[in-house]
Amino acid sequence: MRLTSHRLSLAAILTVAALSWCIPAPARADIYKYEDPDGTVHFTDAPTDKRFKIFMRDIKKDKRLRTAFKLSGYARNPAEFEPIISSCSREFGVDSSLVKAVIHAESGYNPSAVSPKGAQGLMQLMPKTAQGLKVADSFNPSDNIRGGVRYLRFLLDTFKGNESLAVAAYNCGLNAVAKYGGIPPYPETQTYVSKVLSYRNSYR
């Protein structure tokens, strides 16, 4: 199998993620992607450019990852979490498309994801944040999403419903947003806010 670079819609991106686990084992391979500044996403299984970063790893070939993750818990189909997202969105009054966008940006729908800084699960909750939100298990999709949506509600309330500021605070912390009186001048945070709001519009 060879995946070459293409302009892909959000639906196509999610289809690649979902269907890659339906490919028979002999055909599986690591999948890489990079995203242009204009939002164009490129996928390949044979990266020839340093801009490509790992998107989905073939954990059957990677013993370390196979030990760390259950196969069924890695890059799962986004539709699987729809009932949890809908329920939590209604409970806390947060737009479900915003919740999906944050999950998409944070973990790519991998409930076992762990960032280099220690953030965990679908909505990438830091351990102390999860503790404050009374999240029992950050790797449990239901617990993680409920905690993440509850935190989003808090941020939206803090910034009087301003989604851009709430999303920025989700990424870099409430104190940083308060310090600058807006989205901080951090390239990572600015890119993150742009991505999340773009994903949100696509999910809508």
C-alpha cells in the first residue's frame, strides 16, 4: 500500500484514520502527515520530506507501542465517541462541534495518547487538572471527555463565551491568556486556536 500526498477534506482525514485499522495486517504500515499553513493535509506511508510527522504507527511492528497500547484503543473511529460527546455537551452546555474539534486537535481520537508533557487521553488532560476535575481515569474515554468538557465550560464562562480565548487557555493555560489580555503571542497557541476553530466549523 502507498498513500501519496493529496488535498483532503476533514471527512477524508477521519476516513483514513478509521479505515487504516480495517486494512489486513500484511498491508499495514506507519502513516505520516503534515499540514500546510493553508490547512491542506498530506498523508504518506513513505515520507520523503522532513515536514512529515508520524500520524498513525503500525503497533504490530512496534514492540514498544504494542506493549504500551491495546490495539483496539489506538486511533479509534471518531463515531465511536459520539454518544459520550453528545451527552457531555448537553450536560455542560458546550457545542458538541467544539468538543470534537478539541479532541481532534489534542489526540486525533487516540484515547491512549500521552504527550511529552504528560497530558493524557482524548482531551489531553494534565494529571493535576484531571484530579481537580475529579476524573478517575484519564484513559477512560467517558471520564476523560466529561472532564474535558467540564473544563471547557469553565473556560467559556471565564471568558464570557469567547471561544477563541477559551481554546487558547485550554492550550497554554488561563494565566497566560489573562496576562496578555487575549490570545498569547505563542506560535503554538495561535496555530492551535486556528486549527480548533477550523475543525469546529468543519464538524458543524
